[in-house]
Amino acid sequence: MVEYQRYIDWIDEWITERPRTVIIAFLLVTAVFAVGLTNISTDAGTSQFTEESPAQAALDDIDQEFSPAFEAGNGSTQLIQSGSNVLAKDELLAMLEAQQRLEDHESQRVVSSSSAAGIVAQTIDPNATSVDGQIRALEGATTGEIENAIQTAAAGPGFTGLVSNDFNRESASASATIGTVQHDVLGGVSSSSAGTGGTSPLTDIQIRAQEIVGTVDSDIQVFGSGITSDELSSVIFDSLLIVVPAASLLILGFLVFAYRDPIDLLLGVFALVMTVVWTFGFTGLAGLPFSQMLIAVPPLLLAVGIDFGIHAINRYREERVQGIGISQSMRTATDQLLVAFFIVTGTTVVGFGANLISDLAPIRSFGLVAAIGIVFTFLIFGIFLPAAKVWADELRVKYDVPEFGLSPLGAEGSVLGRALMVGVGAAKRAPYALLVLTVVLTAVSGVYATGVDTSFSQDDFLPPEEVPGYVENLPEPFAPGTYTVTDTTNFLEERFSTTQGSSVTVYAEGPLRDDYALESIQRANRNPPDAFVASDRMADTESIITVIDDYAAQSPEFAQLVARNDVDDDGVPDDDLGTIYDALLDSPYRTQALQYITEDYHSTQVVYSTESDASNDEIESDARTLANRYEFTATATGQTIVLEAVSGTIFSSAIRSLVTALVVTAIFLVLVYYVIEGRPSLGLVNLAPIVVSVALLAGSMRLFGIPLNALTATILSIAIGLGIDYSAHFVHRFADEYHESDEKIFPALEETVRGTGGALTGSMLTTTTGIGVLALAITPILGQFGLVLALSIFFAYIAAILVTPSVVVVWGRFA
């Protein structure tokens, strides 16, 4: 004990003898970190989670390699038109007019555009290759000519994919259609990132496109990655604007109850603000973007900071009410609390830092920022706040300023003090029965929790289609903006989904000129797994083989070329493939061919249709099975595959982080209690309530239907870090009182509960309500995180107050 005590004595001297020097030093550091706040950038959406995924890499390669019709363009915008019949003459002209107006604006940097209206116009006049020419072709056509053209276009490739599910070929009608505009974006943008958020160079272009298209007399909406990026960034700000003031009011109310003194309240709140400034100033200086994940960091810091602040002031008051002087009272408080704070900080850093082993970069970033924030919290509440309290009380004495609410929370004889003795009473009467009941409850909850869902989708990050009434009625500046992304996304899924399921793409790389290349693709498609649509035991696909078949049906000469090189007469050429590809690329089918094969004949994509009743997990598993059949280097990809892969990574990361946090925390606690108390077994006593609270939390997540998603997946390891906060204060205070009471367990427990239990109660009430306000956030994922975080703190408090006394009693009998 002598070794670490001298360091505490040194800190005590600075706190009690030089408080102003400590305060000035901390304020200077705060000013430095405040500069970093101006350097914070935002990163929103799902793209940040998929960057390191092999499936996403394959999808990016597909986007880059199979878009030959728009080689100069590297960003796209969708024009979504809806109405009673978007294939009527005036509506077709309106779509072309929107395309024309966008092309005429230099700021749009339009490379090319396409639409069902353009296809109809070119069917009428094959020479109408420009939008202006297509407008003239439609203006000069009769209604009958247009309807015939629509029926003809519907028989060819590409048209039906641009019109809604309710397209009626006979009546030439549909309720919605999609046009596409390609932009030449400086710096480039991957189309695979469309709709995933993050900073997009298309944002300004597409916001301006909304204004331009709005001048057309038709219901046409602009949709794309820039619009989505802008709204996802806005929803972060809007959520903070709603949550932070609400949380601040609730926290302030409970802090008034906890501190019951205006000066102490001011110091505690200022220390909390410093903690947030230090942490996010650090992220700005370090160049870490602020994502939706990091919105959860301030509540975590508040949870620990509030706890530290209440404990520091409460412990100091316990000495002051006995008539002890300011400096000596603070020395006694910090002698005990710096050790307890160190234990809490170490275990909380372990809990948060366990997320650094995640395979997902945003979760690693979250773990890093949260862990560093907790270290800052320790420094501010362990050193700055006590020094500020000493300085403030010295000024009080000097200027005869009265003190308010000097008695500590949970004092003997108070209602709270009596209520907190429930756990001690149970430990006196039936500690073994209580522990058996606790073990059974923990086991049942843990087993039940194994059925918790895992999910990952863009919907987690999007605002709801209809925001709650309380949000709509908020006054300025708290009123959120108008969000269209979710409504548009749902519209697209409803109107343009097929009766089949989604699609999966296999991206293959290899020598496609070799004779076996196309035959190997054909063989891979035989007897496909159950998740894929099949006909005559062959997978339903679109590939370079499909284009070869289509052109052969139109060109007798090409059909003869294919037949001459089809050795086994199965319809798939297996000889002189380079000549076949060359002929195909020199034909009118060049554009279609380059959607499935690169010009160097080294890469290809094969698109598979999936069954509508197949689950995402089944699709991902079967897609990987199918890709393994290829004789080339093949990767299964597509949005379903990418998101399901991330979902699996989230679950595995959550389990690894939980196990890592438990193991490292156990080792840390055993070592710490060996060093400071010479009783390593107290470390296990400290850990026992945390196991209980984590099991209850995991079971509650399944009970309330809260899945393990990008944010809640971190909660299991976080629950260990925050839970230790409560049990560590309890056990460390017990150890001190145990020495003072000549190793008598129950007097030590009673003194612990009266002294520390009150502070724990104040901390629990403040943080659960303050953090629970996250449920008001516009983004669903933040609401879920707020609920599970509040539950984790509540369970940790209940376990500390009710379970720890019985664990201590059993420890005392056997240790």
C-alpha cells in the first residue's frame, strides 16, 4: 500500500494546497481541446461499416467495371416520377423535360441521362439519340403511336426495369417510373455507396437538382447518395438538438437533488461540460469523424462523470458533517476515491476498449473515443473537481457564504438510508438462498438471451417515415428538418420490387478467353441451392451467356459463329471465345455485353434471382456456396450479402468483446485488489454483480425485441464497464470500512450502504433518466441504444445494492 499511497499523497497535496494552480492548468488544457471542436467532421450511414467487407469490395469493382455507357460519369441521380399514368404523352414529355433542364445547367455536370420516356422516343425514331431529339419525336407522335412504341419497348431489354410493378402492357400504363442522370463528379464517387450516407460529392449537385426538377409540371422527385448523405448528416444534428437539451434538463433536475447546493451543482455541471469538450476536442484534433456511433459517447461520459461527481462531493460531505476541516476532509475523500475511481476507470476502459478488437472500423473508433473519454473523466473528476471544491469552500469561509444541503445522500435515519438496507437485511437472514435465486435467474436470462436477433440495415440509421407527434410540435430551433429518404426508399421498394426476392451477384475474375470459361459458369448454375430461383434445375441468371443468346436470336450470322464453337452442342460456346466476344462487342449488343464482361475479358458478373421467401441468412450462405463452385476467383456480393456479412460480423464482434472484457476485467480486478488490499478474491466479489447485470441486460434485449445492431452490439462490453462503476465503489468502500470495523462484516456493510449507497442511488437516477432520453432521438438505432444503456445502469445498481452484500457475506465466511 505504501507504493501507491505516495502518489495519492502527492495528488492530495496539489488538490488541497494548490487548488488554483490545478484549476488554471485544467482550464488551459480545456482551451486547447476546444480548438479541436472546430475541426470535427461527420460520417453517417452504413458505408462506414462496409468499407472493409470483401463483398463490398467486389460490389465496388462491379460498379466501376460494368458501367460502360457512362464511362465519363462517376455519380448518378435517380428521377422518380409518379402519377395516375406516367406513360401518358404529357408525363413522358415531362420526364424528358426534366432531363433536358438538368443537362442545360452547367452546375449539374451531366454526362448522359436515360429513362423509359427516352426508350419510347427512340422506338418511335431510332435516330433520336439526344434528349432534345427524343422530345421532338414524342411531340410529333400520336397517342396510338406512343402506345405501340411502349408495347414494342416492353418486349426488349431494359424497359420493364424502369417502370413500376403495376405496368400494364396492353393499356400502356404505369403509376411510377425511374430515370437516371449521370454526373461527371470531380474526385469520383462509387455508386455502391448511394444511399449509405457519409460525405458525398453529389450532395450539392442533387440538392440543386431538386430545385431544377421542381420547375417541371409533374410529380418528379430527385433521389441519390447526395440527398441521403445530406439527410443522414442532418438527422445526427437534429437528434442532438432534441436529446441534449432534454437530457440536460433531466440531469440538472436530479443533480439539484443530489448536490442540493448551487455552487456544488455549478462545479459538477462545469466538470461534465469539460469532459465532453476534452473528448470531442480530441476527436477533432485526431481527425476522427463524428458518426452516429459517437452520439452515444456523451451519455456514457455523463453516466460515469455524474457518478464520480456525486461520489466525490458525497464522500467529502461525510467528513465535513463531523466538523473536520476543508483540506483534511478532501484528503480523506480523495485518499479513498482516487483508488475507487482508478478501479472504475481501469475496468471501464477495458469494457469500452474491448470494442477495439471488432472487425468493424466504426465500432473500433467508438471504443477508442469512449475509452479515452473515460480517462479524461477520471482526471477531471478525480483531480479538477476536488481542487475546485476546495477552492470554492475556502472562498465560502473567507466571504462567509452559507452552505446548503451539507448532509450526504443516504444518511442514517433518512428514508433512502433505510430503503438501501434491504440488501444487507437479506444478507443477514438468507445470503445463500438469495445467491441461489440470483444464479438461477442469471442462468435463465443468459440462456434466453442466446435467441436475441442480430440485424444491420440502412433502416437503422434512417429517420422514421413519420416522425412522432412530439417531434413535429417542437418549436424552433428544436424542430427537425423535413426528411424524404425513408419515404422515397419505401416507395421504391413497394413500387419496383418484383414478385421474386432480391438478386445476388457473383463477381468472377479469370481468363475468360479460355475454352472452359463459359462452360464453367454454366456448370456452376446447375442444381442451385434452395435460396435461388431455378427452372429445369438451372439457376435463373443474367450474364454474358444471356447476352450471347439474345444476340444469336437476332443475328443468324452470329448464331452460326456460336454453333461452330459449341463442341458439345449444349448452347454454350466452348471454343474460340475471344472471337465470339469480339463479334459481340462490335454488334448493337455491345452495351448489354459490357454490363456483364469487361473489355479485357478478365472479369464478369452473373446476377442471380433469389426466392421471395428466402431469409437473408439463407441467401448469404447459399450465395457463398454458389461462388465456391466457380473455377475462377469468385465473390458473392450485392446489398443483401454485404449487409448480412456485416450483421454476422456485429454478432461475432459483440461476443468477442464481451468475453475479452470479462476476462481482462477479472484479471485487472484480482491484481488491483491484491495490490491495494492484499485480498485478490475481492476482485471476484467485485465482478459477480456484473455477470448478473449483463445476463439480465441481454435477456431484456430479447424480451423487448431489441436486436444486436451496429450500436447496441457494443452494449454488452459497455455494461461491464459501467456496471463495474457501481460494484467497485461498493466493494472498495466495504474494504475500507472492513478495516475500520476490525473486520466485522455487517457493521462494514451498513456503513458502506449508508455512505456509498446514497451516492449510487443519486447517480443511477440521474444517468438512467438522462440517458433514457436518447429514446427521443429521431434515428431508431439511438433510441434502442438509450433504452439498453439505461437498463444496463439500472441492473448494475440493483445488483450492487441487493446482490453484493450476500456475496460479501459468503466471501467473509470462506475467504
